[in-house]
Amino acid sequence: MSNILKKEAFIIPEGVIYLDGNSLGPMPKAVAARVQSMLTDEWGEMLIRGWNFAGWMDQPMRVGAQVARIIGAAEGSVVMGDTLSLKVFQALAAAIKMNPERRVILSDTGNFPSDLYMAEGLVGLMEQGYELRTVAPEEVVDAVDDSIAVVMLTQVDYRTGRTHDMNAITELAHRHGAVMLWDLAHSAGAIEVDLEGSNCEFAIGCTYKYLNGGPGAPAFIYVRPDLADTIKPALSGWLGHRQPFAFDLNYKAGAGIERMRVGTPPVIQLTALEVAMDLWADVDMAELRRQSVALQEQFITEIERDVPQLTLASPRDSAVRGSQVSLQFHEGFAAMQAIIERGVIGDFRAPDIMRFGFTPMYLDAADISAAVKIIADVMNNNLWDQDKYKVRSKVT
Amino acid sequence: MSNILKKEAFIIPEGVIYLDGNSLGPMPKAVAARVQSMLTDEWGEMLIRGWNFAGWMDQPMRVGAQVARIIGAAEGSVVMGDTLSLKVFQALAAAIKMNPERRVILSDTGNFPSDLYMAEGLVGLMEQGYELRTVAPEEVVDAVDDSIAVVMLTQVDYRTGRTHDMNAITELAHRHGAVMLWDLAHSAGAIEVDLEGSNCEFAIGCTYKYLNGGPGAPAFIYVRPDLADTIKPALSGWLGHRQPFAFDLNYKAGAGIERMRVGTPPVIQLTALEVAMDLWADVDMAELRRQSVALQEQFITEIERDVPQLTLASPRDSAVRGSQVSLQFHEGFAAMQAIIERGVIGDFRAPDIMRFGFTPMYLDAADISAAVKIIADVMNNNLWDQDKYKVRSKVT
């Protein structure tokens, strides 16, 4: 029995159809009460003792286990903390030291810019001829050769939703002696992921999108279990130390994935995330994926029937598309503003992409039809063509 | 008119005298309602639009301005984010590149271990002969020479409360061409700090201690305003980019201190911190310091009179002591457990330090006398000498 649609578990404001869960998921209803009790009963009453009595210290591993299940990772191979940008740096710094004779990080122009920026920062810091090499997404396969130290890719393109073949590219990287790092920002909670099966060394991702952890929810990092005890953390913070409270003057990396912890964990954010992740405990990811594809197919069909002036910018083949549909329109910013004002919330990515995310946990077929009706009304009646919508289109 | 004591603004559980605000400050009463409204009215109702409508995007700078006032920093020179360990890395990575001919980071054994660990991680990542050199706190002055790239010190020693002379050491570092980085973990909200006057290049600190921001509250970083536009961020995340939403493929550092932002900010934690910082808006730090010293002097006098078996481990001269008093006792762990069980909450740091923090915002002279009475009762009647208190003393 599939238990995917849980609309009643979320706050969805009256009159809103939310197609932006790929950017920031809506709030699970249980979050407010749980955070309140963490604040009042834990921080308020236990004070410093909350670190032990309320289990704050173990939370990054506990929530990591919740995330691990969703991405096909073994228990104890995922830990939470910091932000996705920092996890890029952390994973990349460990990965590059595994290939000390090589100097090239390979990525693609479809990667989220912050991943590229963090790699640029790492390379600039290390000097010694390290290099970030970026090719078009379709050229990645040809660019993997024996000079590559690390292949770093985001599985689902944030603009178009196009997916990379995780197993094939990982295998290719390994054949050339490169380490594989996957960013699952738009994968976790969106599509089926089999991290263990892929055999990649590292994976990272965020939890405020499809996992509904709230604005600024902590990121996750996965290290393949057979490597976790050998990698050298560059961000060697005290909570990744074998005995944080020994206050040793020298760093000794903790056991396994625990060494990827850095500083004091953000307990309030983790508490919101932990209760949001409870909603995933009984979710069959294969069934969620089936429902996500069905909603997307319905959306594309209805858009192409009713609003032909919007051009599909995502792959038509759902097998190589994540959980979003992107449409191209020359005045996409203005159009999206007008659509949002009428209750259908998607978002815009420069220069001309209108993005819509599909999340079967709180969207059903009726929502999709209702959304298309509003989009068609805005587009077919040129409701977007007013100064109030267009004024900001140059400043995004 | 001094407005320091604001006991009624905090949750202090019945029967508790809280002398551990140097580890985790208590919860300001306003936090629960403010976080609740952020969750329900902002995340819940605005969804993705909260980034603009609720001002989430500007929060790291807005809260940075609140912190700047407390540490004598110019407006616009402080930004919030991540954890203190990460801010150590970020500041150190920028600092070391300012002295490209030099290879040594100088610190001391009184520094918080995580600061040393992060420096170790940075040095291990960069290779090329970089080195972390650590001397005893009293030897720092003699160890500063023309080979030092960066001097990195924590102003207030976390174990003993001993302070370094910020102005003198900064001047010494500069005389030798070294860059100065101060960790203000036990300074911000505890003592008067005049960052601008010190002329140091970098400062960092946390906000969950004296500033009462909650468990895992974000850290802060200060860069001297004349340098902020020239330093090169190693943790070059998208929110430190000049135009994060241009989704440029290349990193271009943002204006001034904004370049020290990294990833998506932790909005829930920042909201708790922001309302906690409101309590500091009318605080005169000189007056707070006077009251802190008075409470500490009272505590030392009463302890030495009533509990002579405890040895003062902090400097006796309040001019070189932060806002804590540390006492040495061979069975300090067991003793602290027994004291905590009777409502006086301090903490223990291996091997034999009992720490007590002094926070005039929610402690007055009557609290200190009541605390000493309980400590004396435990110590003079050997109430700590029971298996239930001693059992864990080896595992801290």
C-alpha cells in the first residue's frame, strides 16, 4: 500500500498551489509544535544539559540515518551539518587528496554555480597547479580521462531537470582512476537514488527542498563506508574529533562518517528537519517516483495543449528528468510574477526559465489541472504584460 | 542609567542558579514566540517568498550589525553564518594569503582545541611547508617574529578565563608584519571589546554563550573594513558572490564583508539569535563589565572564605580575567555533578577544572551567595564522594 500523498501533514496556504518544493519545501504541520517543545522544554528547562539529556549531540547522526534511507545509503554512512556549499568543499578536499598525483577537478556547466565557486575557492587555496575544468553536461563523458582527480557533478540540473546517469558516470570515472562526487540537491526526496549501488565515493545534498526541512536546513554528506575511516578531513572541527570532550590539542579523526562533523550542530534547525523527515519513514521511493512522473506528464500534456507559447526546456523523456518541469519564455520573469500573484507558485531562473517542481507528497492531479488553468489564463490573456510584473525582470 | 539586569527576560528554571552562560546561555523568553511566528507566518504562509518578504536574505548582515555594536566593530563589518570552527578556517585561509612569503601560523596551547584542529586541517590541505606552531600562552609574546604569517589567539582562555592583551599583541604582530586573528568566543557579551581600536585584521566568535542565541546559533566574522574588499575568500559560496541570483559560472566576490557569507543561511537559528540580540540594544558594555567583575569578586571572596579546599585556577587580578571563575579540585567532575544536582549549574573541563560563568544580565549578588552556600554544602560535607557522581568522571 503506497502512502505518498500526505497533504494534510503540510501547511499549504489557502488559494496556493505550490510548485516550488524544489526550491523550498512547505512546512510540515508537526514542525511548529516540535520546535516549540525543543525551545521550551529542552533549551529552556534543561539548559546546557540538553546536549546529553535531549540527545542534541547525536542529532546529526540520527537525522543522517533518516536521510540515508531516502538516498539508498547504508546506515551510519550519512551525517548532517553546515550548508551544501561547505559540504562541496569538505567532500572535494577529501576526494582530491585520494589522488595525490592528479590535479584536475572535472565538472559541468549545468552544475549549480555554488558548487563551481567552492571548487574554485579550494583550487585557489591549494595552488600547486590544481585546476577546475568545466565542460558542457553532454561532454562530460568524453572529458573523463586519466588526468582527472575528481569528477564532481550534480545529478539533476537545477535549471532544466536533466539527469546524469549516476551509475554509468561513476563507473567511467572509476575506470579512469578518478574519485566520484555526486551532488544530490535536486535528487534527495525527488527521485530514486541508489548510492550504494552506484559505488560513488562521496555524495552531498541539501534538505530544504524536497525534504521540507525549512529555510537554511542543514546539508548532508555521504562517504562510502569502506573509505570513511581513511579519508582525511580538511575541515577538521572538534565534533569530528574522536573524543571532542577530551580537549586534546591535536586532531584525531573520529570513527567513520563522524569525522565529517565540524562545529557545534544547529540544534533548532536539526529539530525542524528531524520532524520533517518523520514523514519519509514509510515512503516507498519507487512509488513516489512513479507519482512524480505522472504529475509531470500530466502537466506537460496540459501545458502543450493549452499554452503552446511556452517551450519545454526540460528533457521530454521522463527517464532523464528529475522532479521538475522547466518552460522557456522570453518574458519568463514577468510571466512568473503574474502566475504567482494568482496563487500558483513556481520560480524563475535567468535568463528565461520558468521552473515548476512536482512533489507527490502534497500535490495531486487536481492541483496540476488547476495550476495549468491559471497559467493558461495568464499567458493567453497576456496578463503578465504589465509594468508591475516586468519592472524587476532585469535585476534577478 | 544602567540597564543590565533583565532576569525577567529569561527562562531560568525554578531552583536553578545558572553559572554556565559561558557554555550555553539560557533562553530569552521572547525567542519562543518569535520563532513560532517565523515558522507559521513566514515559512508556513510566505513559503519561498519569505527570502524577500520576511527579510531572510538580509538577516546575516542585520544580525551582524547587532553583534558589531557589542564588540566595538564598525557597522557593516560583521556578518553571521556557519559555525565558529568554520569561521576559524575562513579567516585563517584569507589571512595566510595576505602574507604569501610566510608559512607559520602562531597560536597557543590555551586556545580552544577546535581552533587548533581547523588550523591543522588548513595546513594539511595547503601543504607547501605551511606550519601551525603552538606555544604556551605566556610565551606568545616572545614567539612573534618576522617568520609568522598569522597570529591566531583566543582572547579569553576557555579553561581559566585568563585574557590576552588584545591591543598589545595585535601591535606586536603588526610590528613583525604578521596578520592578527582574534577568537572572541568568550569575549563577545562577556567583556568590553574594542575591535576597531585594536586594529586587528580578523575576528570571529560564537553567539550561543554570552549572547544567548541558542544551541548551535551561528557564528560571526569580522574583517577590518579597509581590507574587506581585497581579501580572497577560500570558502567562496554563492551567497558571498556579488550577484548570487545571476547564477554566473564564475565566482566574483561580493562587496566588503558580504563575501564572507557562504551558503544558504540558517533562518530559524538566525531568527532566535536576532530576538536574543534585541536584549543587547541598550546595554552599556562598560557597565556590564563592572557588574561582571563585582559578581566574580564576590564569588571568589565567598568561596575562599567558605570552601578553602577549592583552588582558584583563574587569574586573581580581574583585569586579566574574562567573565568566568575556574576552580581546581582533584575530583572536580564528581563535585560538579553533585553541585548541579542541587541546582547550581556550572561545568567541568578535564582534567580537574570546575568552571563558573558570570552573566549580570540574569545573575545578581543574592544568586552568587546562594550558589556559594550550595557549593560549600556539597564540598564541606563530602556530598560529591558517592559512586553515582564519580562513575562518569573518566569518560568526559
